[in-house]
Amino acid sequence: MKNTKSKTFRWPKGRRAAVSLSWDDARPSAVEVGVPILDRYGIKGTFYVLPRNMTRQLKAWRAAAARGHELGNHSLNHPCMGNFIGWQTPETMLENYTLRRMEKELLKASRVINATVGVRPTSFAYPCAQTYVGRGTSLRSYIPVVAKHFEVGRSGFSETYASPERCDLAQLPSIDSDNKTFEELRETLDAAVSKGCWLILTGHEVGDGRVKQTTSAKALKQLCAYFNEHPEIWVDTITTVGRHIGATVRHLPVPARFR
Amino acid sequence: MRVPASNTFRWPNGRRAAVSLTWDDARPSQVDVGIPILDRFGFKGTFYLLPRNMKRQVAKWRAAAARGHEIGNHTLRHPCTGNFIGWQTPGTMLENYTLARMERELLEANRILGAAVGVRPTSFAYCCGQNFVGRGRRLRSYVPLIAKHFVVGQAGYSETYASPERCDLAQVPSIKFDNKTFEELRLTLDAAVTDGCWLILFGHEVGSARGRQTTSAGALRKLCENLKSRPEIWVDTVSAVGRHIGAAVRHPPARTRLR
């Protein structure tokens, strides 16, 4: 079946695809190693900062934001499923959350970021790519809360990139940049570009790509150099690309035959 | 912080951990290659069948069910996010689903599988590991539907295994089986045993490890040999292990201060 909208959507300025580079948690190496690489190539990244990590390097993050990098919300306490037994506690695990507490804490994290860096986050990244609170028959998705308070929500560990015509801006797919070579990243990038899609990469640290949860600094440099030579690829922050899609694509109510 | 329940939960018959081996979609190589390997070692697997694929090998699936392998539900049409543009259509993408349609189709798949193989499924595997219908502010999780109709719901692409005390049986995590060596699987297995947890592996085809979405037949054989030599590990179907946890663990409502 053809997606009728694919004929109408256009990337701005004749570009063929979009890419956003993002990192989670406000790890020290993201601002110390990652941001300088992006700056050298004139590329803006998106950083989903945890308030408690960000406040340790406030000056560096403030300077990054002033140069145009996006600072997004990554929750207050990084709540994930309780199955992470060595890490999540009864207080932080999503099974013990309510929608009300989640909303309160998302707004508080945004307030802290705004008060310390001077930018109010417009995008959010789900910790551990998990999108629920509670359990079983009383489990609820908190994606509607993210849709209410942010322009864009970014998910993770996805098997594919975002289709501009079909994606839900409240839960965009993203693919890991950690522990990958430039060649591996390039393969995913080429597929996304050939389909006219939006590739969002997610990482944590930036440095030695053999270390757990680390985007290879070398691969990142090669990727940035590649972008500089390929103006047909729009590289920008998640909110900027998301805003363009949000202003262009309208989603009609679900047809009655699908209900 | 300690998990108070970890002192009270015990695996049956003095076992230290549990393992379930699962495959999705009813791919032909599962009955042709995978099940004969499991049978040789006397292990029961869990197979989440798509009705349209199952119908091509009904006799073999019925025989597998009769030998004790579990037949689970994997929906009627394998709906996933519309971002899979080359594969999902407006008629199958989750963004166009409603909870009512999802419930109807889950029950229809149960009826078809029950009639064809003689067992009504009690477990379910989320397609693409995704558990939502709709988009944005109107998006809803369908985990509560699974909690209502099944003993166990299995999520995928997880970063960790299930803690018996903390897991939500309506969305237990599972880890990729496909394209891994025995040594890689062994690392995950040993970590799960150390933590006293329930490791669920999920795969698609069974055969040459270089094939896409394929559990290596060689790695599966070595894993079965390893499990056979370690009687402290309980190897059983997802529903059998899930039932034991469901009967042993109670989840009181979250405390007021966490709401």
C-alpha cells in the first residue's frame, strides 16, 4: 500500500534527509570531548542532561548552549524498570511511579535546566527508552505527558530511523552511536538518506569506542567530516528538525476501518 | 539500597536462576531446525506464532505443542511503528491502531492458534518490542490488555534480564538470541545466574549465524549442552516460569510518597 503523504513532504532547501546527533545523561566526556569535535565542524548536537550531572560542569554546559547546542530534558532521577536490580531502587523504578509524579518531576528537571543554563528544554529523551509508569492492568504510557510538555520525545534502541510523514514526534526512534565504527554508522546513514528519512543517533560518553556506552571520538570526527562534504544531508538539533516536521505534516484521525 | 523481596523469593527445587528460549513469527527454520535441537536435549521452547505463518506448517506445530513446547500469541498482523516504511502499511501501523481493534485481533489470533494446534496461548510477545497504539497525546499503552488476557507478556530488545521480585509479568524483558556466539550468550547467562534472575532469549530463524535475524544452530546446541550440565538452572517455557513467579510474588500498591 502506498503512503500517499510521501509525495508531499519535502526537506527544506532541497535536502534529501536529516540527521541529529544526541547524547544522554550529561556525561563529562560528552561536553569535554564530544562538543569540541562538533564545534570544529560547525555541527549542533542535542544533549539530554540529567540535572545532577549537569550541575558538576555548569560552565561548560552553559557555554555549549550559548554556541547553539540543544539541551534537552532526560527526567530528574533517570527512572527505569526495576529489573535493573543493581541500579534502580524502589524509589526510582518506573513500576512504582504514577503519571502525576512523572509530570511533576519532568517539569522540575526543566525548571532546574532553565534556572542554571538559561534554556527551557523543548525536547525529551526517555531514560532506558522506557515510556511507562506502573505495572500490569494499571500500567500507563507517559508518552501523552511528554507530548503535552515537549515538542519532541526521543526513544531509543530502535531498529529503524524516523519517517517524516509517519513518525510520532512524541516518541521518535533512535539508533545507538556507541561502540560503532564510522563504517557501521555510515551503513545506517546511507540507508536513512536513500529513504529520505531522519536518522537520530544516541550515545553516552565520547572517547574510546571500545569502552562500554562510548561513542568513538574517531568515528564521530569521520562522521562530521562526511557531513561537511554532503550538504544534501540536513544536520541539526532534534527540536529544529522536529519543528520542521511538526509544521509540515498533519495526521488525520484514524480512518473508521482501522478502529 | 536492598530489595527487601530478594530474601523471600526462591526458585523451585533449589534452582538458582531460570532460562526461557523463545522464537517469534513461526519462521519455517524453527520447526525444521530449532525444535529438533531442543528435543534432543529435552528442553521446552516458547514459540510466538503468527497465524499466517503457522498455517503453512500446521502438522509440525501441532506435534511440537504435543511434545510440550509452548505456543504463544504474536498478534494477528504483526503491527509495528509506521517508521518501518518499506514494511508497515497504514492498515498495520500501530499509530493507526485503537485499543479496541488490538484487543479484538489478539483474541482472534488466540482463537486461530487454539483451533489449529489445540492449545490456547497463555503468553504473548510484543511485535518489534512495541506496546502502544495511537500517537502523541492520545497514545495508549496496550500492556494492560496483555495483563488482562495473558499470564505473561514478553518485551524485547531489553538491556537486562528479569528480576523475579520486581518484574512485571505483563512486560518481561528479553534479550536478543540472533547472531550471537555461544560465548556471548554465555556471558549474559552467567550474569543472570549470579543475580538469581530469569533470562529470556528471543530469536527468529535458527540456522547459519551469518543469516540476518538468525539464532546460530551451533550456538544453540552449545547453549543446550551448557544448560544440561547445570541443573541449578531451571530451563522451561515462559508461561511455566511466569506462573511460578506470579504465584510467589505479590506487588503491594506503590507507597504514597512515591505517587
